[in-house]
Amino acid sequence: MTPWQKANLSYLKEKGDQPSWSPSIIDGSPDTMTEEIVEEEASDETKTDDVEMEESKGEPTNGSFADRLPKIKSQRDLLLHRRLIFLIVLFTIPLLFTLYYVSPLSKLAKVTVSGNNKVATAEILKDTNFRLQENLWTQFFQRGQNEEKLTAEQPRIKSTSLSIENINHFHLTVTEYQEVALLAKGDTYSPILENGQVMEETLKKPTQDLPILENFTSEKKILSVLKKYRKLSQEIRSGISQINYAPTKSNDELLNLYMNDGNQVIVNISNLTKQMQYYPQVAKDMKEKGIVDMEVGIFTYAYPKEEKKTTESSEPQESENQ
């Protein structure tokens, strides 16, 4: 202690008062110094913890670089794998295409045909001109030309459809025009297709379920009659055995229909569908076989005697031919 402190302490003792300051601190007692050191160390540790906490707040949340290294490596490997797969696919596809192109699988091995009833399969294959053991795809993309050639060579064929089966086989589906009537040519009969075209081939005997057309020279007129005829009910169509074109100077649409029940119907081409729907009732009301005139209105009258004999004598012949 300083001399002043010692004098102050003596004075206070004489007065019986305690000094406001601790003599032990000034004397530097070990206990007091130890407590102060502990308090200072605790204070330093608290400050250190606070500093560490503040530093930890400033650090990134994903940890250190050493912790993030495996994740970065995994992402890099995934990217490399994706690039490798892309390169493999990029080079494999052209390779596979090249192998297919030079292999037998790209060559036409077989052609099959279905749907044909009147036209022979051999004729269809000949006219389509598909070439076996040649490139399949070249012929497939040029199929329109072959199909046009087929329909031109074969008038019975209405349409065709080509498909690929069993990797390198063609299947041709054919749709034919139906025969709807027969055109009488002397003692022979030529089939008439639904489009009005008369076939060049001839038959010696008519087909029972088809009507016979006589005196027609124009395919346009034949087609006009067939359009009206096909609109008739099945009952009326099956009752018509023959359609005779009988134009006059005043009417170039006149038809004579010879019915299987022995009657004859006179009707215009334009009114064929409309007028013939009444025929079943008209025929039912007739007392004897005769003529049903539908040219203007509807009238019925019996056959003249000579014509009636001729009609009756011709019916057995028609039944024999059928």
C-alpha cells in the first residue's frame, strides 16, 4: 500500500470505521487473485463462445468442402453417364438402320391377296408387278402406281389396300365391283358391274338372280337405270326378270319390265323407283295377267289375245333356261 493508504487506514481504525476499499486487494492476497483469474477466464470463455457462434452463423449451411465433395462427384458421374448413353444411342441407331437395310429383312419376301372372287390372284400379282427380293420400302412407297395399274388392267377391281405383315410380307386387300345385271347380246349375256361398265366376257346362260337388260347401247343409260333399280326393295327387284329399253320419238326414257309373275310394266327411267313401289298392290288387284302402264299415271289392262298366247308359250322356255 502507499503511504497515503496506510495513513488513511490508521485514521479509520482510530475512528472505528471500516475503509471503503479492500486492503486485501491492495495487499494482493492469493485467494482474491485466484477468484479474479477464474472470473476473467470464465468471461474469456463466454466471449470465445459468442465469437464462435457468430462465426458459425456466417458459415454456409452445406458444410465444408470436404463434406460436399462426394455429392459433387456423384453429380459429375451422373452427367458423364447421361452423355455416354446419348453418344451410344446416337451411333447405334444409324448402325442398326444400316444392318437392317443390307439384311434380308428389308427385301420383299412374299405377296398375298384377299378379297378377290372373280379376278384370279395370279392376274392381280402380275398387274401389280411387285418384285420379290427387292427393297420392300421402295415398293411400298410406290404402291400407288402399282394399284393404279391394277385397276386399269382389271375393271372388276374397285379399290385396293396394301399393308405390311410379318416384317417383310405384303398383303393386298382387293374390293371388286359387284355384278348387278346382265346385258343380252344375241344368244349370250355379258355381266354389268355396279358402276355401269359392261364386261367383255360373255355367258351362254343367264344367272338366275340378275335381271337381263336388252337393247341398251350406252353405258351412261345403263348406269342411270341401275341407280334407280338398286333403290327398289328386294321384293320388287327379285320380281323383275328382264328390263327392255324401248324408247320412242316422244319419250327416250321408256322401259318395258318383264316380271316373273307374268305381267309387263311400262315405266319411265326417271320414275322407276317412285312408280314401282305401288306394283305389289296393283298386281294383287289385277284379275288376270296383263300390262301395267305407269308411263303417265297407273293403268292396267289385259294382254291382247295373240300376245297373251305368245307370253304364255315363252314362260316355259324361260323357266327351262333358268
